[in-house]
Amino acid sequence: MIFFKPEFVLFFFILFNLYWFLPYNNVKKQNWLLVIANYAFYAWIDWKFVALLFASTQLVYIAANAYQNSTSPSKKKFLYIGSLVYAIGVLCFFKYFNFFLQSFNDFFKLLHINLGLTQLKILIPIGISFYSFRLISYIIDISREKIEPIKDALVFHNYISFFPTILSGPIDRANKFLPQLQVKREFSYALCVLAFRQILWGLFKKMVIADNCAEITANVFDNYIGLPASSLVLGAILYTVQMYADFSGYSDIAIGFGKLLGFEVNKNFNYPFFATNIAEFWRNWHMSLTTWLTEYVFTPLTILFRNLGKFGLILSITINFAICGLWHGANWTYILFGILNGIYFIPIILGNKMYKKRKKGAKYTLLDFLNMALVFSMFMLSLLIFRANSLSDFFNQMSHLLSKSLIEVPFIPFNKPLIIQTLIFIVIMFIAEWFTRQYDFPLFKIEQKLSKPLRYSIYYLIVVAILVFQTKTENFIYVQF
Amino acid sequence: MEKEQILSEVQEIFRNILDQENLVLSAQTTAADVEDWDSLSHIQLVVAIEKHFKIRFTSKEIQSWKNVDEMISSIQSK
């Protein structure tokens, strides 16, 4: 795991001390130090594409300022469209070029025409999906006059390349993040304590739950043909939890590192599995991406299709989620994952429940808990497509799933104590999250609830759990996107 | 058309769509001041206003209004 490699720990230790305790420190020095750290970090992870990151950032910076200074509408339009096409084009080239080429080939093959377009050997730059989205929203926000372009290039480079979030988000927005870079960050002991708590909780989710789930689910999905269908269901449940623990764990760690440098990074998860319908679930799952898509894809589409009534809304949400799926990668499985989630919204739209939010403090009924289970199952089904290598792989799994062995006792020919121990930790995680769901994460206000000895016992237990129950550390799932 | 006249017609549309008989709009009213004026009802309000005044807003206009006054200025400019 990147954040806990000895090189990273040393890098962060040096940065942290220089950043906070350098004499005569000011905002300029902090920003210079940070930008060097950001690019050094990126170069360490993926040196081949540092130049691309720098060039894209610089280009958008120059175009945005030229846009602001220009009085000619045609020049403004050229700069706006040009920079947008560049940002989207670079993303599409690296992520989707071969996919579209292959899809063209396949389509024409159906018409008995062999195009024979050869694919290019393209490596995907790390974090491109995340930093491209920052660039795109920055350009659009300026054209919508929501923000003014930043004059200080140093600040802008820091925003795009901010190392705690460049690999897998959260996708911070310019209006919230740029102002934080324009003032000197003051060291706060309380914020650092909070950051360490959040990192600790993220590590627990990642190393104790997600990594152990990964071992089990890999075993189930690799050997499911010889197992009863109920084992595949158990594997799918564990995969759904794994996805949550992995990505929300990563997000907590990234947000924690942001806090250690004095920044408030966007929230990415808000206990999505306690949602009682799919719209609420998606408002709380990968929030920085869903709010981004809502603003720049879904809302413009609803405006475009505004005369089509509810059908327009259904069309908008389906396209929005197809793009959400495609964002994850160039594979039809991701697109279908997105479309299925879009289709899940149809009953909610028809029942006018799309924007209905749960009243704060409203008591949960048995029906609410059944709805939570339903939302979990629906998302789990879509993750089966997400995880499959191809559509045929998914259909094979589905045909295996819909068999008599679905009602058998699940059996996994794998380290049984590991499975039981993982299930126990999952229950602990959800109980802790349920009782602290009004806070950002379970250890958030722990000092107000528990005495010091009890608090430290809990930290100690979490650290022990991480050390004792950690397994082969997997990379974060979302780093590949 | 005078701003006041437009405001009163827009207010009537808001009352119908949001089903709030006693709703009073002023030029300075924002979405935060009106219960149920959310992103979904916003689109419904836009459709109703366009039909009533027989106009068509641009996508940029719909997303840029900060208060009722800016919405009325857009209507006036058509």
C-alpha cells in the first residue's frame, strides 16, 4: 500500500516537519514545498507521466486566464471549447482509445466487414480520471462564472496535483480547495489528532476488512463452478463489503493526510449501506464523483430533456450512470454496471421519491431495515457485473447463481477461521458506524464520548487488530481507475 | 412587460407547481428561502414559466440564476 511504504513514511515525515516548522514560514513557502512534494510523489509513482500532468495543468491555467482577460466572444468560445476538448481528449485517448477501436472492429465484424484497426500500446497515467475531472470542472465553472481563474500558477498546480488525493480522489472542487491554498495553513494539534484517528479507522477498514475479504472473494470467484450457488452469494456479499471497506478506507486515509497538511478534503462516503433507497445510496457512495456527475452531466441533461417529463429524467439518469460506469474503465462491464444502477432509479422517479430526503432524527422502522437489505442486494448485483472480466463471465456467474444449490449452506474450501474472523470484524465495523452515523467517521468525536483510558484502549485494540489480522496487503482497488 | 407584472405571474406559477397557496416571492428570494424549491422542482418551474411566457431559456441561464430577480431579468430579455 502506497501510503505505508517506508519511502513514503520518510517522505511524509520530512515534508511534515519542513511544512509546519520551517522558520519564517509563509503561504508562498508552504505552497512551494507542497508543489515539490506533489510532483515528487507523482514522479515516484509514475515518472513517465509527470510531464503530462504538468503540461495539462499549465495549459488549463493559461487558457483559463486568457479566457478571463479576453473581451472577444469568439476568442472566449475558442479557449473554452479548446481547453475542454483537450482535457476530455487526453482522458479519452489514454483510457478509451483502444476500447473504442475494438468496439468499432467488433461492430463492423457483425456487418461482415473486417476493419482490422490495430490497437496501440497505451499505458494509463495514474490518477488521470481524477485529475482530469478537476480540470474539466474548473474550466466549466469559469465559463459559468461560478469562480474566477486563479492568477497564482503555484496555487493551481497544487490544487491539481495534491498528492494525498491524486491517485484516487476524493475529487476536490476548485471553489472549496483553491481558497485553502491561498492562505497560510496554521498548525493545529487538534486537527492532527483528528487526522490520525481518521487514518487509523481507514487502515482498520482497509487492512483488517478489505484485504481479508479480498483473499476470500478471490478464492470464491476463481473456483465458483465447483461450489454451491450460495457460496457465490456469500462471495458477492463479501465483495460488496470489500469494495466499501477498501475505497472508504482509502478515502479516510487520503482525507487524513490532507488534514495533516491543514486541508479540508471533500467527504467521499456517508454510510451508504444505511440508505433506504438507491437514490439515497448514491448520494452517500463515492460522493465526490456523484456530486461532480450530478452537476456537470445529470443537471444539464435534465435541462436538455426538460420537456419530456419523467421520461426525460429517466433518460438523464441512465446516461449519467452509463458515464459513471465508463469513468471506471474501458469495458462493457463497467458501462452495464452504470446502466443497471440508472435503471434502479426508475421506480423512484415514477414514485416521485428521487429527491426526497430522510428527515433528520426520523426513527428507523423494520421496513427501513428491509429496504437497506434491498439496496445492498441491488448494489451487490451490479458489482457482480463490475467485477466480471467480461459480460460472458458475468452471465456464466448468473446462470450458476440461479440454480438449486442457491438454498444450500454456503461452503468455501478455504481458511475457515479467516472467514469467521472477517465476518466478526465486518459486524464490528457496521455496529460502530451505525452508532456514530451522525459523524464523519466512528472515532470523530470520541473524546467527548469516552474517557481517556477507554479511548486509548480502543486505539490500542485497533492497532493490535491491524497488526495481528492483516494479510497480504492488496493495492487499493480504485488506484487502477 | 414590467418587472412587477412578471413577478406576480411567476409567483402564481410557483404557487401552482409547489402547491403553496400563500407563497410570496420577492426579487431577492432564493431557492434556500422557499420550501421544496429543489433541483427537481426547479426544472418543473422552468418548464411552466417557458410555457406561460412562450419563451425558451438557455441551459446557462437556467443554471446561473442566483435569485428571483435574475430569473425575471432573463424573462424580460426574451
